[in-house]
Amino acid sequence: MAKGDPFYYRVKRNGRAFWEPTPKMKAAGFHSVPLGPDGPEAFRIAEEWNRRWDAARRGETPSPAMVAADNLSPETSEELTVYPPHSLGEAFRKYRRTEEWSRKAPRTREDWWRGWRRIKPVFGDCDPRTVDLSAWRKAVEDTVSLREAHRAMKIWRALWKVAAALGYCVRDADPSLGIRNTAAAGRDATWIEGEAVRLFKQAWRDGYFGLAAIIAVAWSTQLSPGDVRALRASQLATAADGTAFFAERAKTGKPVGGVLTNRALAALAAYLAKIGVEMTGEAFIFRNRSGAPYSKDTLGDDFRDVRAVLFGDGERRTLADFRRSGAVEAIVGEAAPAALAHAMGNTLSASNALFATYVPVNLATVRSVMEARKRGRAKLR
């Protein structure tokens, strides 16, 4: 830090400035913040972060670590934050109070919150017309991942359009337009049935009964992990011929997504018998070891624990890769592309319009894909 510079102000060789907290400050939840080119604007942002640290240090406001320790939801945490007029945070808050935001699907809002988590610490209290994004995106890529940097930039661009519509900036003046938002290579990881069975058995042996049932159901149905963990007791239904499947909430009896194989149904029954609780109505079916419904983070953590036991810490395949694995089986088993797309597209997150259009043939289509998966599975062995 040169004489006259703000505290914790550092300039790298490329002329970019950063606010670099001490180990004590990092323990309180503060982190390195890219400030853009060395100069007055970088000074101003650094001084603002110094004020935040001083307020947390004196106990006037909760530190980031305290907020995290209280397990506050993003929404609650946001309501505790005060943004200056004309700031990006103010624009985002105003947008969240619109009807348009309320109509977004829960998974879409989840993506916005995930992106905002990266945007807020650096730009939340800034006028959106004054920011420098290049160093920020590079910092996210270097400290988290290319995939996260790409996602955060996508949310930035969507948020800029919203802020422009609300009068905070000019739509075509988005500073991110001059930055190439390189995406990570698409995933291509797959599992085979025997590995899924081993994961189920290991989860059961280790006491992760809810996870074991999720593994069985996810492999059978090709539903995404998010759709599976959100299933309610009222959604389990049975066709006239005894086939079990999951139905759209409030549309009982109309099949959607995946059918349960006998093995998956047996796993689900064993899980319900194990926990000894009758699931009725809108109760979440799948629960973690504490008895609480599985959250996204808890499901991921538990799956990684079981995966590491079987395949080591270096294994990176995820529960979400089950969906792709089922598609590979079906393709090798010569499933019709339209049938496969239909079976995978009509999940619980499908639009009501598509649901109403395709539901009369959905169950038969999914069955045909399941048969193709069996044929493909035999060829892949």
C-alpha cells in the first residue's frame, strides 16, 4: 500500500487494484475484491469496503460470516442490506417486487440468486454505469471455476436489461458486451447401472436411507435431482395396470416424467418402511439423516460422501449425470429420438402447456424409452 492509499489496497503488476483483507478479516467472512484499474474509482470502492469492515468490527452490522452462520436465506440476507440510491442492489430489489419476478420458476430464481451471490459483494452498491467487469469475471474464474464465472456473467447481462427497463442504465451500454463470456465444456460423464446399484447399496449401508431412495428413483425415472428431492407424497400414483409413476402436483393421475421400475419401487418402499413415518399429502418424500427434507446442498454433500467411499476423492461424476446416462442407454437401445426427447423433456419442471399437450401419450412414451434403455444397457455391458 502506497502512502495515501486506502487501507488494504493493493495494485498488481497489470495495474489492476484489489482490496485485500487480512486473515482476521477473512475469518469474519470478508474476501478479496477486484476494484478495476488503479485510480480514484478504485480508491472509492476500497474505502467503501473499509467502512463495511469497520462497521462489522465494531458490531454495528453483522459480518458476512455471522450472516452465513445464521443460515439466512438469500432473500432474508438481502432484506438486511441497505443499498444507496441508483445502485444495482436497489434495482435488483425493485425487480424482485414485480409480478415478473414472482412468475419465474423456482429453479430460475435459484440461478439468479446464485449469480447475485457473485455480483453483490463487488457491484451491489455501485451505480451500474460505473463498473468494470473484466477483472471481476477473471477473479470468479480463478477462485471458483470457469463454469461459475460464465453463469455469473449470464445473470449480470440479464440483470442489466432489468435495470435498464427500470431506468437505472441504458440497455445498449452494458459493459459486459465487450467481454467474451467463455463457457466451460459441456459435461459428458455417465454412470452404468452396476455403479448406480453400488451407490444405492453403499448409501443404505452408511445410513443415508433417503439418499439411497433418491438414487434408485433418479436412475429409474431420469428426473433431475432437483425434481426428485422436491417430490411430495401426493405425487406418487399408480396406473390401471399397476405401473407406479409420479404425477404433476394438483394433477393426480396424469403421468409425467419417469416410471418407477420394480427395483426402484422396492427401494422406495424399503426407505419408507425404514423411517417409519406415513407420508401423506404435501409431505416431502425424501429426507436426510436429520429428518429434514433434502436441500440442494445437503443432497450434494451426502452424495459426495458416498461417492468418495466407493470411487475415491478424485471421482467427479454427479447425481445429475444419471439423466445423461439413461439417455445413452436409450440411444444405444435404439429409442426414437422424439420419444427420448419427450420422455426427458416432460419432467416436473415442464410448462403447463406442454404438460396438457403431451400427457395423453406420456406414459406409453416413457415405457418405450425404458424398454430401449434395457436393450441399450445389455449392449453396454
